[in-house]
Amino acid sequence: MAGKIARRGWMAAMLAGAFFLATTGVAGAEEAVADNEFTTIAAKYMAAAIAMGLGAIGPGIGIGMLGGKAMEALGRNPEAAGAIQTNMILAIAFAEAIGIYALVVAILIGFVF
């Protein structure tokens, strides 16, 4: 069990590192001498697309799991519907904030850098 958790942590760290490299390496691409201007522009927009794509995977999975577990909890204990719904909506808002951060990074890459 501990090995499985360690592998998940390692995979999360690798994905975070790939996300960081994919999004920050393009910031200096415009300053470098490229073959042509279109290569630089294409790399910038590809980095924005990768940032948004990878940044939306986690919140999508998290919100799906939250909704499924909330439905299981409601099925087991219908009397606690108010508390379950309140906590579910709060957790979904936190998960959605991560997706919004990814959107902001993608917009910054696309329009600023």
C-alpha cells in the first residue's frame, strides 16, 4: 500500500515538473533566435494548450470523484444530505480553482509572453 502511494506521489511530481517545463520554457523562446517567427508563435500556443490541457485533467478527475463519493454517502445516509452537499460544493470549488489557475497560466502564455 505504501509503495502504491509513493508511486502516485512520484507520478504527480513528474507531471508537475513536466507542466512547469512545458509552460516556462516558452517564456524565453521569443528572445532566442528561431528558424522563423512562426516556429516561435506555434511553440507559444502549443505551450498554452498543454498548460490548459494538463491543468484541466486534475480538477476534472477530482470533481468526478467528489460527485461519485457524495452520491454514495447520500445513499448510505440520506439524513445527512445538507452536510454532505455543503462539503461537496466547497470541495468542488477548491478543485475548480486549480483549473482556473491553469486557465490564467494559459492566457498569460498566449497573450503576454
